[in-house]
Amino acid sequence: MELVEICRRAKDVKYEVQKLSTQAKNKALISVADALVKRTDFIIEANRKDYDNGLSNGMHQGMLDRLKLDGKRIEAMAEGLRQVAELEDPIGTEIEHFVRPNGLEISKVRVPFGVIGIIYESRPNVTADAFGLTFKSGNAVILKGGSDAINSNIAITTVIRDALKEENINPDAVQLIEATDRAVTTQFMQMKEYVDVLIPRGSARLISAVVENSTIPVIETGTGNCHIYVDKDADLDKAIPIIINAKTQRIGVCNAAESLVVHKDIKDKFLPLFGAAMKEKNVEVRADAAAREILTGAVPANEEDFGKEYLDYIISVKTVSDVSEAISHINKYNTGHSEAIITENEETAKKFLNEVDAACVYVNASTRFTDGFEFGFGAEIGISTQKLHARGPMGLKELTSYKYRIVGNGQIRG
Amino acid sequence: MELVEICRRAKDVKYEVQKLSTQAKNKALISVADALVKRTDFIIEANRKDYDNGLSNGMHQGMLDRLKLDGKRIEAMAEGLRQVAELEDPIGTEIEHFVRPNGLEISKVRVPFGVIGIIYESRPNVTADAFGLTFKSGNAVILKGGSDAINSNIAITTVIRDALKEENINPDAVQLIEATDRAVTTQFMQMKEYVDVLIPRGSARLISAVVENSTIPVIETGTGNCHIYVDKDADLDKAIPIIINAKTQRIGVCNAAESLVVHKDIKDKFLPLFGAAMKEKNVEVRADAAAREILTGAVPANEEDFGKEYLDYIISVKTVSDVSEAISHINKYNTGHSEAIITENEETAKKFLNEVDAACVYVNASTRFTDGFEFGFGAEIGISTQKLHARGPMGLKELTSYKYRIVGNGQIRG
């Protein structure tokens, strides 16, 4: 189907999706979940084509692994949808209510965006996840997945749409852009007349391409150059496990730590422990000169290292004279994602919490907690690293806008 | 000064502005207000240059009038700043607070955006207004005003900056881009590294140029193709004054009505009254065929009329069979600004409130109330017509973002 036709259909259907009752949405989510499980073979067959294409195109093992679907992964997708059905419906909630002196009664009410566009390059399960969250929040969605997973995405979308039809819901509530050439993706970013919000999910390169080219309002997600600052008043029994967790629990995610910042007064005591821990986890350390006095085996860190999201078994180390220098360093190099301080000093912690410019600022905890599930939102469409609209983990509420309803009895402006 | 240097200074100063106490900000706002009044002659002298340039460039009378500053207008600018000083400071307010089962204490706190860019083409008083609102909400601001008012804007910014210096506040909290060529404005829209949010204020053309070219997140403001729908159950004693008010109280503003939608069952009774009212106010009526059966003198309305923000003594008229058709028509042609229904039927009103897709939806009141002051926000930077972040009138709160502060005692993710 032509891109414009897809967009037109989404715009047409959005008022229908918006009007669906919570009950109807939940029932549909469960039906879709059941259908995904029931049609596992159909999905796996399509997925095999992508997998075989990946193999013959020399896709590397990690990517192949993420691409591959099996019964367990499809069951997990279905379970995700069932969980979304359990979540509170944000639509229609009154956020504020006030009466003006002239008698006008104003209420601020949560409403869907309308049409959300999601551009992603990651695993095919995103197709089901993105449908679940956008649908439950009353939005129509247009999905543009990576070309490597196109057959899987078509199959999953087909199953979702068929199940919606069974529920007497217009299947255009979820549409997939099947064209795989880049020109279409760029054209999609310009469909401002039809699409209310665009959310890119994936690599820094994808996100910056969307920001460059989109005329639709964008929510940037995902890039995380996260720091752990070990203050002079740190409890080292907390510092070491937090750093190991933040750096190595999952290296390829946006809330993983990429850099250690350390107070000069504690470096002699702390860095040997840190060095040993990183060595045990096979993490390469790239450190400034002051840190290398202790970390004798470390590679020298250059300017570029401090600005880098490695997503790998590498960590940079920067030595600072005080918390102010730590904050300046972090505010210079971070991506506005997640930053942590390890300290027992309340004043220092407060200063760090106030002055570090990021979506999530931590005291004595791992940056890995920046996540919709860990925050208790019950779901997550991504982590926003911009300041407009939503910041940090985005759940259902963050996929909504609001409107003002004003009731009068003939008021005119004087 | 080079644009990049202006942006760099704004980014550097933003952490200072963010840390200012409410008291310090309020004191500074009042000092600036006093300085504007005290240096009235200095400002008027600069304004005269713009006025004379306007005259010799053949600027039309309405524009010249809006450009011109006198003692009274400067006093009004100062009074605006004093009012902003009275408003509650949104910064630091806790929006949510929750504790997770693992003991992490999460608080969601209101913070400034950081650096706001404002591109405007309107009157020079916007310079002082925009400073007041962005400063009180803890932001640094970079202003890019219209070239027609450049001398006035330089004078006003000079007065503001001098007064800030007197208060020991870094004057770079407010900076003006003095270059008047368009290439610089376009370059400014790409300064994503330094500027957090861009707010264009002005014509539809200006706004769409910003949306096209900006890589910085934009809040779209201002275009309003507003409708009044007169339902079959309307009280005509309310309908007529509301339409006169919405259409003619101020024709050049975004919340003025541009189109009447009328139910076929009431048109025979209502349109003669409407026609007479419009005639008395010298408003040209452009109507569809059904309406012209009654409004015999009306010009035929074409497709383009329904999509047009006239900002003039012109109104279009569309006849519909029921409220659903009215809603579809409005959702097709509106700009997401303000829409009103006149009806005594609660069910119909409810349907209209729910289904019309706009920032502000009214029952039995004039669309002219879409305004930060009328909503009781005490201030207004503009009316957002997008769904991301803020929708409708934007006051101080809408010039802020939030961050999560998370306090733990050694938590790591399992």
C-alpha cells in the first residue's frame, strides 16, 4: 500500500480507537495475545525467512540471536499484551479541574495523541509491544520496523489485525509500512498532516536521522552515556556492586554505565578495588592520567572516550577534585539519560540531585533501574532523553496528550 | 556576536539561572520593570528608528501601530514583569513521589528546560514578556525578534541585561540575536547542542518554516482556524453574542472564530439573525449552498474557505445534518486550537467535548477565552496547537520539564 494511503487510514481510524471503551481495548488485547500463541507456527515460518536471509547476508551471531523467534519468545510477547490489559487506562482521566470567576468550568482531561509513528530497527517483538502500548492508550499506530525483520513483522501485524477484526475493531488501528527502502522512511517522517508524534527506537544513528528529517514532533529515546560518580564520602561496599551492576549486567542497553568519575581523595583507596572488579568482568578500562597512577594497566582515555556510549565491555575513568567538577564533567558529556552518585554525604547528594541535568539522577543505586517496569509503570515504550513532553521511562501515560473542556452558559470575553 | 558564541553562553549560564532562588528571581524581575520605566526615553529613541524605517519602507498603518512604543506601552511591559514576579515559582515542585518495593525512593520534580529559543516577528513588547516568563521559570533565553523591530529589541534587551548585572545575575540569562538575515535564523534552528526547546511566535508561515528546519524540539503555537457550531438545540440568545464576540472582538488573533457550522434544522430560524449581526459588524459571509438559501447575499464558500484562518472580517458557513457531521467537518479543517458548540442538549455537548480534536473545546462560550490570563495562569507565552508536551495556553508550568530523583542505599538490578 502507498505510504500516503497508510497514513490517511491511520488518521481516519484514530477517532474510532479513541472512542473504544477500556473494556473493549482490554478484551482485544487478550484476543491478540491468544492469537499470537495460536498462530505461533505461522509467525515462526515467516521468521525463518528473515533468519535465513540474515545468515546468508552474514549477519553476526548477536543480531541473529535477537532476530530469532521461538515458541517461548512468542509466548512472552503474548504475556506482555496480557499485562498491558491489566494496566489502568489513562484515557479520560481528569488531570485538573477549576472554575473561573466568570463561571467557566475548565477541566483538563487526558486524551490520546491520535496517530503515533514508531520507527525501530530492533527485534520483532517490538512490533507486538508497540501495538499493545499505543492501542491501550487509545492511539492508532503506524509501525516501520527494520528491513531485516520484515517477514516476521508482516506476520505479527497480520495476526494482530486479524484478531482485531474478530473483535469488530478496525484493523487499521495498527499498520505496518512494508516498504524497506530508506526513501519511504524519510517520507514517513514528513507525514505531519497525518501523524501526531514520532518515536524512533534504536541506534543513535537512527535517532539522529529522525531528528534531522522529521517535521512531525519527535520523542527522542535511548542514547545513554551514563556516569557513576564515586564521591570522597562514598561507602565502597555500595560503590563496587553498583558499578559492576551498572556496567556489566547488560552491556548493550542505554541505562548501562559507560564512565566512572572518581573523587581524587578516594581514588587511592577505591581504584584498586575497581580495577580488580573490572578485570574479573573482562572490562577494558580507559583512564585519565591521575587514575592511571593507580590503574597501571589502563589504556589512556582521550576526549572522545568521555563522550562515548560504548555499549561494550569498556569503561572510561575521569578523576575530579570535587563534586562540582564531577557535575560539570557529567553535564558536559552526558546524554541526559541516567547519572548516579555514590556518597554517604547528604549535602553532596542533594547538590548532585539538583544540578546534574539528566532524566534520572540516582544516589547510591544502579543506573540500570531507569526502566518503565522498574519504575512501576507496568510497561515501557522507551526512555526519553529530551525535555519536551516526557523525560525518562515512558509508560502509557506518556503516550497521551490532554485537552481542555470548557463549559459555560453564554460567556463572552469583555 | 557569533551565533555559536551566543548559544554557548546560554548553555553555560543555564545552570546558574536554574539555581536562582525564587526571591532572587522576583527581585530581579522588579528591578528590570523599574529599569524599563526609568529608561523609557532610551527605549523610545531606539523605537523611533524602527518606526522611521518602517515608514520609509512603506509599512502599513496596522503594523506601524503595533511597532510603536510610548510611555504607556513601556509601563505596561513593566507591569507585566511585576505580575510575573507575583506568580508562583513552578521550579522544584514535586509532581509525584513513590517508593518501590526494593526501597528506591523516586520523586518526580519540576525543573527548567534549560535554554529556550524564541523566534518572533511581532511587537517589541514580546521581548520583555518572553524574558519575564522564561526567567521566572528558571530558563536562559535566546531571543530572535523581527528585523523591523531590531533597534527596539536591542534597547529593551540592553535595559534588561543592565538591570540583571545590577542584581549580580549573569546577563547572559537573556540574549538577543542581532543579526537580521534569514540564514542566521535557520542556523539558529539547528543549534540542538545548545538549545533545549524552540518556540516560534507569529504567522503560520514563520511557524511552518521553524517546523521544517528545526532539529531542536519545537512547540508550535498560534494558528487557529476556530469554529462555532450552532446545534439544533442551541439557545439563540447565547449563540448570537458568542459568535459576535468570537468573530469580531479582535479579528487578528488566533482564538477568533473563522467559521460557523450550523445544524440544518435550525438554519431557517438562526441564519437570518446571524446574517443581520454579521452585516452590522461588516463581516463578509462565505456560505455553502444550503446556507445561501437563507443568507441570500452571501458569497459562495469553496473548499479553501473552510481551511482558512482569515484573521479578517470574513466568516465561512457550513451546514450539517447532525452533530457527527459537525465534528467530522471540524476535525477535518481545524488547526487543533479552539472549537465551540452552542447547545442546551447535554448529550450532544458531551459528544462534542469528547470527539472534537482540539486544545480547547467549549460549550456555550466564546473561543476568545483560550488565553493564559483568562485560564487563570497569570501569564502566557503562547497557545500550543500541537499535542506533544503542552496543549492550549502555556503559562510558567508549560515552560518546564521534570526529572526523576532516585535515592537508594546500594540497590542493584537483579
